[in-house]
Amino acid sequence: MNAGFLLSANLDALFDAYLLSFDETGTLRVSAAVSMEERVRLGLNEGQKLRWVDAKHQPYLHAHRMKCAWLAA
């Protein structure tokens, strides 16, 4: 798998903790466990997207989303 994402430190930490992920189009998805106050402080915006998502990223993003239990809820 090839992830190839360069994320800011705050996004990377939340991504690694499975508190945020990205959908098939690269749109940011954030767990409800991250409060609105924390989202504002961390600069997380509604509709925020990865600049580039290639087909080879899809398996990695899908596997990551499957580990985000909050997405299944």
C-alpha cells in the first residue's frame, strides 16, 4: 500500500489515533469524540479535503476507515 500523505502534525496525530479519516474523495471525516472547541483550535474545517487522492490511495484509506469504529456507528 502507498499512503503518501503529508499531513500537519495535528491531523497526523488524530489520523494515527483513528479520530479522523478521509472518505473516497479525500474529504475530512472527524469523530464526534473531537469536540467542536477542539476542532476550531486544531483548524479542522467542514469540507476540508486532501489536495490529491489517487486510485492507489484508496485501499489504504479504506483500511484506515475500517479501523475507525465511530464511522460504522
